[in-house]
Amino acid sequence: MAEDRKKVEGEHLTYQGKPLVREGDTIIYGDLNHDPCVLVLEIMAYKEEAGEKVPAKVLIQILDSKDPNNVLQSGQKDGLHDAFSLGLTWLDLKLKKSEMQ
């Protein structure tokens, strides 16, 4: 499975010391190679706001880094900000729980 993972080359955004990468409608926050789980945001629908296309419906998933098919937690929010905020909370809780084990 590790052979299938893409290494992020070049410059990319980081937030709180972790990679934040977007490809198409998928945003991944976290390091698949070092973190036990990562946050995945999938933009499901857009809306028009002030002449701009902005995310309307966002699927939130916490995935196991060793097995990306293993969804640890899932939900949906309206808007990217709310989805990212909730996802960060879930991810933080999962990471703290994995440190305690």
C-alpha cells in the first residue's frame, strides 16, 4: 500500500506544521507517512456567491493512514470553513487518543 502513495514534491501549504494539499475537489490535511490518521475534505457541491464559485456541501472524513479505505469518522457540513473546523477537532481528538494507546 505504501508504494501507491504520492509524495508531495515542491512547495505546498502547511497549517500548524502539517501539509495541506488540494487536488481537484479533495483536500487532505496531515501526513500520511507520519500521522496515524488524516483529515480528508471532499467538496460535493458548489454555490454561487458574489460572482464566485464557493464550496456548499463538504464531506468530512478521518482516514486511517495505514489503510486509507478505513474511515474512522465521517460527516457532512455546509461550507468549507465549518467542515474544516469540525474536521480539525475530530482529527485532534483521534491523534490524542492514538498517543495515549
